[in-house]
Amino acid sequence: MGASTNSLELNPGPVVDESHLFDFVVKQGNGVKGLADSGLMSLPRRYVHPPGERIDRKQVIDASPYLGAPIDLSMLEEEKNKEKVMRDLCGAAEKLGFFQVVNHGVSLEVLERVKEAVHGFFNLPPEKKAGYLKGKTPCPNVFYGTSFSPENEESLEWKDYLSLRYMNDDEAMQFWPLECRDAALEYLKSANKMIHLILSTLLQGLGEEVDSSAVNLYDEDKTVNMNFYPICPNPELTVGVGRHSDLTAITVLLQDDIGGLFVKVEDKGWIEIPPVQGALVINIGDTLEILSNGRYKSAEHRAIASSTKDRVSVPIFVTPGPFTMIGPLPGLAEKDDKAVIYRQLLFGEYKNNFFGASHQGKKSLDFAKI
Ligand SMILES: O=C(O)CCC(=O)C(=O)O
Ligand SMILES: [Fe+2]
């Protein structure tokens, strides 16, 4: 390893100089990948999370009572099966807020290519990735980073990411890193139809007051994130991504075959979403919980790194544009015989608040509560 990529003196052991570590990982852009590559034997203290925040696999409960079989989306096009599939999708959104889908229109080849592209980008030399750090990146919709909000976090997360917000083809062709550009665009474009279909189905499930064309408002903005969780010396002491809910309407998540994604079942415990070859994970985000006045659940989830392999995941975050108002849809509270629990606010306000704090479970939703 050259001196330029490893300015950190890594004595194996849990304590390394704190400010030097932060500079090396966050500011210089070496990321946790840089730490992992430096031959670290044990987890630096800054990555150790309090015991209650760690994922103890022994405490994970059986998923089968809560997570159904992957839903076959092609059946939405068959008259005789349509009603049942709609009920399955809306039921999963109401109960767990997480489900898996198959026959979703994104081919296996596209899924494989995008996972490979994540490895391609994160295996670049650190100085190349650092060119995309916030403050250096030539395009504000394309940035590379580590953890979630390092400046606001007591304990850091064992994850690097590249965020690609789609505005138009010209911008993507010019600014998305070559190592992953085409694969990410192909993935996003082939997922668009499915995203629209799932969101319209979920909005229709909220009742006839909802005009299904409203879906265009809520899937206007899409960001592909490439998450990279390098091999970790002590994954049981840290988190890859801490307990959080997404700010989205829905998130489409591709995970690789390593596993390590956990979802909270309220009052019961945590289940693991098992990797299923060719399936995509869909989860409800805060926006849809707010629009549905709490009927659909934005589920708390988290992920863990592996001690033997680099793990990748590729979420597509589907959100309204910043100037779209979000709030419980008209008539819904009366229909569900419930009080109105969320206020009306601009999605942009919600987003600013969301990214201004560290991951703390579903606390993000408090900002929209009445
Ligand atoms: O890596 C995963 O499986 C989950 C990632 C995630 O929750 C996120 O990026 O919001
Ligand atoms: Fe998430």
C-alpha cells in the first residue's frame, strides 16, 4: 500500500488517533474501504456502537410469520389474479412495510451488472473516488461519502456510498462515474415501470378519493445509491447502516447474496430479509407513511457488514420533488376512523430535516407529526 493511500498509522488494536482517523476516512475520502485495505485487525473505537444498537444474530426472530413469499408482479396484468396481488401488496405495506417482488421487469443480467459496477467503482484508487466528495464533485447530484452523516454521529457506520440523483440523461452521461454509469442508468430505467406500478397500486389501495395519476407527483425524483460495506474485522460490534427509516415514498433495494438486512417487527423483534436471487426488496418510506396517515408502515431497518466478503446493495430512493406538499391524503383519516397524525409540509423541508440528523430509528417522522 502506497504512502499516499495510507497516511494512517494502523497499529492493530482498537484505539487509533481519533482525529487522524476521521481525516483519513471522511475528509481525505479513503472511506472505510481504505481502512479495511490497510490491514486493520480490529475495529477502531469510533466504529464501536453501544450494545443496544448492535445486531445480535442470536436475537433475530423467524421471518416467516411476517414476511410473505416474494410477490409475482406479472400477475397484476392478469385479470383473474390482479385483485389478490393488489391485496398482497397493500397488506404487506400495512403490516411490515417490507416485501420482495419477482417478475418485476428488471432482468437478471441488469441486476448482475449493477452489482459488479458497485465493486468496480469502490475498487478504484482512493484519490479517484475522492474526486466525487461533496465540495469537490463537479456535479452536486453525484457524490461519494462514508457513514450517513459523519459530522453528526457519535459512532460511525461501516459503509461507503456513491449517490447518483437522476436529473436527465445528458447530466448522467457527463457526470456519473464511467465505472458504473451505464449499469446504473440501465438499472434505473428498467425499474421505472415497476416503480410506477407499485406506487399506483399502493395509492389506489388507499381508496377512491385518491386519483391514481397522483403517482406522478410522488415518484418524480429518483436517486440510485451504491452502498459498499467492506469486509469488517468485527461486524458484530458495529453497524453497516444504523436503525433508520427511509425518507422515500418507496425504496427499491437490490442486495447481493451475502445477507445482513434486518427489519423491525413492532413489539416483536428483528427479522432478516433473506437474499433471493433475482428478487428486489421494496420498502415503504416516511413519505408514504405520511400520505397514508400511518396506514402504510415505513419500517425501521438496518444492515450489517460481513467479516469475510465485501457486501453491496443498490437502493433506488423514490421521492416527490422538493416543492410537492406531503401530508395525509384527504378523507383518509375519517375513512380509517383515526385522528390526523401528520401535518402538511413541503417534501423539501422534510428532506432537509432528514439529512440534518444522524440515524435514530423512526425519529425522522416526528418532524411531520402534528
Ligand atoms: O444495504 C442494505 O441492505 C440497506 C441499505 C439501506 O437501508 C439504505 O441505503 O437506506
Ligand atoms: Fe434504508
